[in-house]
Amino acid sequence: MKKTIFPNANHYLIPRALYIGAWKVWFKRFDQHENWREDGMPIQSIDKNLHEIIESGDRFTLEVINRLMVPWSYRDKSQVDDSFFLMNLDMLKRIKSEDGRELARLTDQALDFWDGLTYLEQDLFTSYAEARIQADIETPSAEPVVLDDHGLDVIGEDIYPPIVPDKNADDEAFAKALVAWIDEDPFTPMYQRLPVGEAVSSWHDRLEVFFWPKPRSGLMQVAHSADALMYRAEILSKGIEDGVAWSDEDKEMAVKMADEIFLQAGLPQRDVTWENIYGVMESALKSDANAKSKMNSGWSLLSSFATHWLCKVDGRTPMVCWNSRTATSIISRLDFLLVEAGFESLENRFANIGLIPGVGGTRPREYTLSWPNGYRSWKTQIAASKFVKMMVDCLNNEKNADGTLKYRPMPIPTGGQARWSMQGVQLVLFSDGY
């Protein structure tokens, strides 16, 4: 497949279909019209940090679309200059607007290429492009990047938690209280801060209405895309577990698998080498809180894929994908429960469960207690995974007085039900933390 080249990002490559899909998404989202085939986009090569460009209102520009296509480490550097156009002559051309502004437009070759794709391929790549907006937008700067509107959300306004643990209760009691609260709390799926469908309640129903990155991509579509990648991640991680050296074929599969995981999640990464993938998987399998391997929202997702099979292994901890949405869901609710239990500070409770910066939807939320920063921290990754595993165990084992299970089993995309897994729980938390 033809590639789009970003010379200012160490010649980073993406599928050309992804770039054209992003072009289409940018017109729909930011320019509010559908003339993406004929009209031009302002180029605006700007040598500022990404958050500064966004704050100045220049969202609908070639500079912004290019920066969101490249890994986080290149996003605070301009990605539009003569070399970008020279490297992509058959995709973009410069034109002048009626008022003399310099614009970029898709070439006829690019449009012909897009038209030659199947409708399924077109939809797939526009979904990948949409994920770049909906995902955590990481940059070298600590300042948040806000593409979509967002608003403050105060947890506890809709429904007071049905259980508030005693101040001296253990972590498991707080995990159980959080599970019960989410189960009773009404939930309305949201997209671009607008409701999608009717409100639901219960873990079961929340998972049934899950979508990513847009409402047309529901649980069945997401599971279908993820299953093949989880299958390969399991093969590779079990090889590490058994002490079997990766073959050249394994190393090639690891890089291809990781690139696709990052593509689907909208989290492009640099240095996607087999060595780095191996290191992340090994750290995740060992639950190594002191690991030096890579860690951010993308690598956390890879660790989740690589350890999902540990849900069926007693005494082991599968990894949760600890991104800004999952962290927001857990910490905002824990914060409220702790305050209601009488805490005025964390007092070393949940010491390594840390915040992940992210803005959009209802993020950030208000917190009463001072929570640590958990960004790129394996200590946070491990602590958060252990806490969410308590929630998984609660969903699978908590019983009513008559001995029946308190919570409905996890719905599966093909129909029927199963025991709750870390993957299923984190999807509910991901939506809850929007």
C-alpha cells in the first residue's frame, strides 16, 4: 500500500488511505462541510507547540492534521514544509484561495486512489483517523491538547454511591463499592459531547452499548478487530513466559501486531521495535513495578493485549489499559468514596494509582484529594491493574443473600455471556471516563 511520508518526523510512514481518511474527517469535523474532495485546507506551517496552535483556534489546518498523524515525540515540531510536499507530490498540491491564502488540496491521483478502495476499506481508514481525535493526544509538552469541546463533570451528582466503605476498610471494599456504584449509575453513551441513544444501567448493558471510535463501530466491530491481534499477542507473550526465544518470524509478527494495535487505538508510537515490544510484554507478565521498558497509553494497551490470557490463570494479574479515560473513571469515583468515608488526604491509600493527563468529553474532572501523576509509570500501571482485577473478581464472584450472582455475566459480541475479563471491564471504564 502506498505511504504518506513525514520527513520532519524522521521519515515516519503511514498508509496513504489513512491520510486521505483523516483529510475527510478533518473537513467533516472542523470545517463543517462536506466539500473535502474539491476544497483546500489552510497550510499554516507554524513552529509552535501543538497545544499553542490549538489554543489559537487553528484546528482546521494542514499543520494540525499532520501533527496528529505522527508519534507524540514529533508533535511539537512543524510537520509542514517544502520537503513534505516534495515527498508526497502525488497526494497533495498547493493552490491559492480567492483572498490569496496558500491552501493544500488533494490531487486527482489521491482521489482516484481513494475511489479505488472498497467501501469497507474506506470506512476502516476513516475510523482509524477518527481514533486520532478521540484517543489521548500525547505530546512532549505537559500541556493538554484539546481538539473537541469538553466540560467539567462532577461525580456523585447523578446518583449517590449505594455503598460507602468505612474509612478503615481495605482496598477490596472500595473496589466492591466502586463496582456497585457503576452498576447502578445511569449511563448515556456520548460522542462529541452529545448523547448517543438512551441511558442504560448495569455493567452488562454499559458494555453492550460500547463503541470506538464512533457510534457505528460497536462492540461486535471492536471485538472483531481486536481478536486477531490478541491471538497473536498471546502467542508471543506465552513464548516469553515459557522462555522460548523469538524467531525472526515472531519478531516480524510482533512489530506488525503492535503497529496495528497503535493504529486502531489512534496512538502512533516511535521506536516500535521487537526489542521494545518484548520488553513491555516481559514487564507486564512479571508485573514489574520498577520496569524500565516503555510506558504510555499506547504501550499500556499493548501490555493489556499481551496479558489478557492471564484472566484464566489463578494468582496472576492481567494488565488494564491505563489511559486518561480509564484513570478518570476510577480516580474520580475513588476520590468521592474516600472523601465520603472521611479522608481529607490520601494518607498513603492507593499510593501508586496515578492520574493520566487527558482532555475531552468530561475530562478533566474535579478531585478533592491530591492524586499523583501516573503518566508513563510502571508503578501506576501495576497498581491500577491490581485494583481493577479486584473489580473483575467482584463482578464474577459477588453474591446476593440467596446465593445468586449479584452481577450479570459479561455479554460477548457473538451472543451469550461469559465471566467478566479485564478487557470487558476496561471497556466499560473507558466509556465511563469519557
